[in-house]
Amino acid sequence: KSHKVILYKLTMKSLLFNIKQWLSGLSFRTGVIVLLLCIPCYILSFAQMALPISASMKGVLWFTLFGMAKTFQYGGLTILGVEGIRRLKNWWKGKA
């Protein structure tokens, strides 16, 4: 049984590494777009609380939309990488 757990951990680790490598190979522009997609998801995740629907449905919507926002956020940051974030900060300082 312990052999299966170790094999699963190794497979999962290599899968996550491959996903991270693929994401970091995408362009700067793609990273910015993915990062910007988290904004409407955050807004919708809290705005839906004002809808006249059941509390359980609100919970499901919040969980889904907030999870999508976090996925877009971390995915965008992974695509951008350290250099991309530095580039965005310099652009933002230039505008302000």
C-alpha cells in the first residue's frame, strides 16, 4: 500500500511540474489577460450575495466564482513569472 502512495505522489508531482512549465512558457500578454480575468470573478463572487436566491445556492456560487478567481490569479502569476511581475510593476509606476 505504501508503494502506491509513493508512486501517486511522484506522478502528481511530475504532473504539477509539467503544468507549471507549460504555463510559464505562455506569453506575457496571455499572463496579463488571465490575471485580469480574476477581477470579474472576484466581483461576481461577492455581488451574487445580493441576489434573491437560497443561501445554499449563494454558497455554491461563491465557492465556484471565488475558486475561479483564485485559479485565474495564480495561473496568471505563474504565466508572468518574476520578470513579468517586475515588468508590470515598472509599467504601473510609469503611469502613476
